[in-house]
Amino acid sequence: MATQDTSMKRWNIFAAELEDMLASRGVSLSLLDNRASIHREKVRRLRQSLLKPKSFPILSTDEMDKVIRVFGLNDTEVLRLRAAMLATSIEKMLMDRHRAGVGPGGH
């Protein structure tokens, strides 16, 4: 069964949530390419984003559908993943604004 060190900071909220769901099924995030036909490079970027700040890859709609179907995710899990995807997208937007030097109320 896949295990993880929860004391370690995982940066990408979406990837962390997906990793937890897969781990609850005894599957490693690294197996997404074989089990759900997610491109190997996308899986590598997801895994790296757990360790690397300011990296925010997420799955496309088609990729999400594959994961939901292959791993039999229930409605609550799908909702959790979509919420994590939204949170990750917002975090990316805020980081982009920060890098561009746009502060609160600024343009």
C-alpha cells in the first residue's frame, strides 16, 4: 500500500488531494500513466509539484474523467478534487499577480 510522510509540506493542493485519494486505494500517484492513461510527463509534473513551490499542474477535464472512471471515485471525492483544482487555480493566479508586482487594489 502507498504511504506518504504527512509531515512533509506538499505544495500543489490538487496533486496532494489526488495523491491522498489514490493512496486510500493503495495506488501511487506515479501509476496514473499506466492505470488511467495520463501522459507520463503530466504525471511527472504532478509529482514534482508536490515538492516544488509555485508549480501548479492540474488534470484536464478528459483526464479527470478517466481518473474518476478508472478509480471509481464517488461524488464526495469528485467534489473534493474539483475544490482542490479550484484552490490550486486561485493560488496560481495569486502567485502570478505577486510575481507581476500587482498588489491588492493595484493594476
